[in-house]
Amino acid sequence: MGRDGVELHRAADDARDQSYFLFATTPAQLDDVRFPLGTMEKSAVREVASELGLCVAGKPDSQDICFVPHGNYAGVVEKLKPQAVRPGDIIDEQGRLLGRHQGVIHFTVGQRKGLGLSGNGEPLFVLKLDAANARVIVGPREALATRSIRLRAVNWLAPVNETISCAVKVRSMRPPVPARVTPLANNTASVELLNPEEAVAPGQACVFYEDNGTRVLGGGWIVSAEPARAAA
């Protein structure tokens, strides 16, 4: 509990921190939940479990989502969005055809391997997925850099009414980076990254953290990301 009411903070164990995924939890919901392991390292939790004789004390860590059998993420997406398995074109930023693919579900922004374009000179990366037109847009690594982001469905866990300086995460396993966040109408916000981040994609979460602190200030869902070179 803080001066503004209930607060959400990063876990003590950075490698196990789940605050990135909890940003959408409302203050009212936080009033009803507790995270008793948040101040403990995973190794300490295992020691306590062992002392209590719990069978999970030595259970291997899981790297997969529990509802995805055998790590087959494409299969889950195919059930929800059958159109995502349509074959289509792989093109560059100028619209030139470079190859074909068997469905956008097999690609992610920032991906380099598995494009089947090894004979095209410089290394190419996935810059954008155009699911509506079954197109994968690729380009050089520098085109992945993003400086400006727009968000929707922003959930604030701190009273913010104007532009703030904070740190943000655009992917769960990346460290927070310096940014300026401006609240906008209809639960939207704009984010200016002080240093460009790579492979920022619509659909990912952007979560705000207190500068040099552990408190989660809020977050939202990315709807657009402007390349740093375009912003410059």
C-alpha cells in the first residue's frame, strides 16, 4: 500500500518477474489479490518447498504457455484465426516480391531465421505482418528501430494527468528503457522512447515503470509503432 492506495511492484527476482503481464490489473482488483512470493528469489522458494516436503520443490521450470500443447503456438492461432495460415507474399519495404510463405502465423516482428531468403544479399528481418493481405514485409535491421508508439486500452495504476518521464518495457524479457508517456483521450497514450527499441509490434504490451524504481505505473496495448528513421 502506498500514498495513493494499492500499488503493483516488480518482483525481487528479475528473472521471474511477472509485472509486465499484470499491468492490466485494475486498482480494485489489486485490492483483492496478494503475491506472497514477490519478495523472494526462486531458489529460496524451492528451499521452503523442500523443507515442507512439497513434491514440486524440484520441478523443472516451464518455458511454455500451459494451454499450448507441445509448444505448438501456430496450431492454437490456426484454430482461432484460420485465415492466418493463408499462403502469401514476402515483400520488401518498396513492395518488391522476394518470396512466398505458408502463413503469417509462422513469423514474428524482428525474426531473421526461417525466412527462406538467404540468397538476397544483406540479412533481412521481419518488419511488419500484414495479416489482412497475407503479406510479410522484410527489411534491414536498422528498419526495426522504433522511437514513437501509440497505445490503446491504457490502464493506469498511478494518478497521471500529464506527460511523465518513466521507464517502459515493450517485451517481457527486455529491461525497462527511458521514455516519455503522454496520456490521451479515450484511454489511449503516446510513448516516446528516448533510445530506439527494436522489433516493437502491434499487439504487444507496453508497460510503464517508475524511474529508478519498482512500481508499475500502468500500461497499454501497442496499436502502431513509428520507425526511428521516419521519426527523425
